[in-house]
Amino acid sequence: MTRSDLVEALAARFGHLTQRDAEYAVKTLLDAIGQALVQGHRIEVRGFGSFSINHRPPRMGRNPRSGQAVAIPAKRVPHFKPGKALREAVDQRTAELENLPRQPG
């Protein structure tokens, strides 16, 4: 699902929202999550999951073309950990899809 798919789904689900309002709502939510992560905060949405920042220490890597060693600096990366309800829902739904009879090609 892309951002525009999310906007369309939101506008379709809430008929009183225009496409522009739905787009603004999605942008506001994603900007708030991004800004909180930039400030080092952890975001927790009960039943969905949590966003946090992981620290990756510096390490030595290799240039795949030349095989030469390359120093990779330390960095902070966003991390998403799904909540229990989301994990269980995904597991249940994918198990149901796997058990559906397949139609020939």
C-alpha cells in the first residue's frame, strides 16, 4: 500500500472527508511520527506497534566490486516493532490465505 492508497482508503471510509482533507491527515500523521523520531522519541500505538531509533555502531565493510575494506560510520536508523494484535492478525490472515484452494493459472 502506498501513501496515495492510504489517502484513498481514508477518504472512502470517511465520506465526509474530501480527498484533500484525507491527504492532509495522512501527511500530518506521518510528519508527526517522523519529527518525533528525529527528536529521539519513541512512538507507541497500542494494538499496532512502536517506532523507535536503533543505534548501529561503526563497522568495517567491503566494496563488492573491488573487495577493498571500507569504514562504515555509526548511524541511527528507524525501527518498527509490530504489536501483539497486529502480529496475530497478520499471522492469522496469511494462514487463511495459504489454505485457500489455488485456481489453475
